[in-house]
Amino acid sequence: MTAEAEKSWFGHPAGLTILFLTQTWEQFSYYGMRAIVVYYMVTDLAMSQAKSSMVFGVYVAFFYLTPMLGGIVTDRWLGRRRAIILGGAIMALGHFLLTFEPFFYAGLAVIVIGNGFFLPAIPAQIGDLYRPGDPRHAGAYNIYYVGINIGGFLAPFVCGTLGELYGWHWGFGAAGVGMLAGLLLYILGGKYLPAEPVRQPAAGPARTRFSGRIILLMLAVGFATTLFRGAYQQVGNTVAIWLESGVDRGVGTLSIPMTWFQALNPLFVFALTPLLLGHWRRRAAMGRERPAIARMAIGATLVALSFAMLAALAGVAHGQPIYWPWLVVFFAVLTLGELYILPTGLYLFDRLAPPGSSAFAIAAWYGTIFTGSLFSGWVGTGWSAMSPTAFFLLLAGCSLAGAAILGLLGRTDHSRPESNAL
């Protein structure tokens, strides 16, 4: 690690701030596009709700599938810095292509390709910022997750407002500008990042392999996360559509833009992350720290409760719009569950990776988002055929099933001394 990379900002290595800000702007571009793309498909492209839900699910799924191949290419040949610069440039091009209606599908495809290089290389650098045994390592992923959500918080206000007031293409263009900003920050802050690890050849004898037990554990956690994602991913899909007619967005004589509600999720990430990290530190100090998988089970349960609440509200409303403050409560509970499961899963997969395979392990975690997003797209097609109450209960059931599997895995693994860190 270089002297520059060892500098400390805000109690953590300076490189964490660079990665934090790079991911902030990349997520600004992603969530800016996500906040408006379903509305764009239904209005400008005249798609049905079922088709737009499926297109959205397939796009998000492949957005997180290509990093699995990109992680292998990065670990073995390309290197993390070149992967981020190449991937970021390709993604910016894709966002700008979306500003032209004939290139809609081409723009989605280009973003997916660029993300394959970009996404696994960013979090894979976090672990190299810390020495073995550094107690700050686990908390770094929650701090990094805040960076992701700063971009997600800003995006609906900028891209969503531009899209609703001036046309969806303006929102897509703003997302492209955000991607370029993140790429520039990464290049300028390169001196604070860790040196590239030595890349082993694919068939080299020194390359450590995943054990069979670790592979089975990752597959089981991935299946549970897929069920959870089937519910969670509806926030940018069917829940966004429901906001238009199922929620009373009035404040006096004004109406809150529907895209602004997408900012509630990242807003609660900012508010709840310090409280949650403080809670976990206190439990650790008392010797009551939960294994990572047990935390994930709690998170999936909370997400199930958030959708069960929506089901109850929709049932009581009898077809009338519910008042918007209930959406604030929904996003608060949903986000708390998200903080228990998503950053923890990223940390878990990074810890499970053998030396030299961290980018691939991170990509494998994002692979669970691929399967979960395909599942969510399929589940979303049922929105038009079901009542809101029945649909939200279905989502609660999906997340609760994931929580049950994680709970079983947590109890099984916790009985093994070698897995307490998990």
C-alpha cells in the first residue's frame, strides 16, 4: 500500500472516500434512470404495465449478471482501475444513448456491458485499504453503502424532476453527466487507492479455489436473497406505478411529484446507518454480536413486514388512495431491513473469497441481484391481475420465505466454530 493510500480521512483510509464518491455518482446515474424508466416506457413508448415490468426486471437482472463475467476478466487480466475507467466510460455512453428514443434498447444494452466491468472492481478495492484484523473493515461496507445512497437520494430530485417537467430524455441525459462526474473523481483520486494486486493466471498453481462448503453456502444465501429481491426490487417497478393512482400525494394545493418518493429510501439510509452501526458496536462490546447471516435474516423479515403493512393499508382503503405519510413509514421499515441484509451480504461474500478472487466473489453477490431481478420482473407481471392487497401480501411472503432460509442457515453455521465470523 502506498503512503498516499495509507492517509486517513474521517477515521478511515482516504481511498474509501474516493470509492465512496465514485460510487455516489455512478448510483446517481443508475437511480436517476431507474426513477423514470418505467414511466417512460408506459407513456412515451406506450408499453403495457406487464411488458414494462418485465423489461425493467430483465434490464436490472442483466445489469447485475455481466459483473460476474467482468469480475473474472478484472481479476485475471484487466485489473481494477482499468476496468472501472473502461466500464464507466461505456456506461456514460449508454445513458446518453437513452436520450434518443430509437436507441432505447441499445442504450440499456450498453449500460449493462459497461457495468460488467465497473461494478465488481469498485467494492473489491475496499478490502485492500485495510490491514488484516483492522476492526474498521466490516463497518466500511456500511459507510460505502451510504455513498451509494447519496447518489440514489439526489437522482429522483434531479433526473426525476427534469423528466416530469421537461421530458424523460432530459432525465436520462442528467444521468449520463453524473456517470462522467464519478469517472473523473476516480481518476483524480487514484493516488489514494491501493496498488493493484498481483493477478494470477487462470490455471496457475498458486491460485486459491473456493471450497465446496463455501460454494454451497453462497448458493444457499443467493437463493434466499433472490426471494427477498423479488419483493424489494418492486420499489422501482410496481410500487412506482402504484404511487401514481394509489397514493394521495397532496400537500395543501400542491402535489408531490411521484418520482420524489424514490428519494425516501436513500434518505433513510443516511438517517439509520449511524444508529444501526452504533447499535452493532454496542452489541459487539457486550459479546452479543450476531453472525452476518443472522443479520440478513432480520433484514428480510423487516422487508416482509413493510409490504404486509402496505397490504393492510390497501385493504382498509377499499380502493381509495392512501395518504402519503404512510409511504414514509413504509420506506423507513423497508430501508432498515435493507441495511441489515444488503451491505452485510456484500461483506459476507468478500470475506468468503480466497486470495486473488475478491472481484469474482463480489460479482457473485451481484449475481444474486440478477436472479432476484428476473424473479421480481416475473412477479411484477401479476400486478395488473391482482388486487393491491393480494399483490403486497405476495411480496411479503417472498421476503419472509427468504428470511426463513437465512434463519436456518444462520443457526446451522453458528454451531460450527469456524463460521462464527459469518
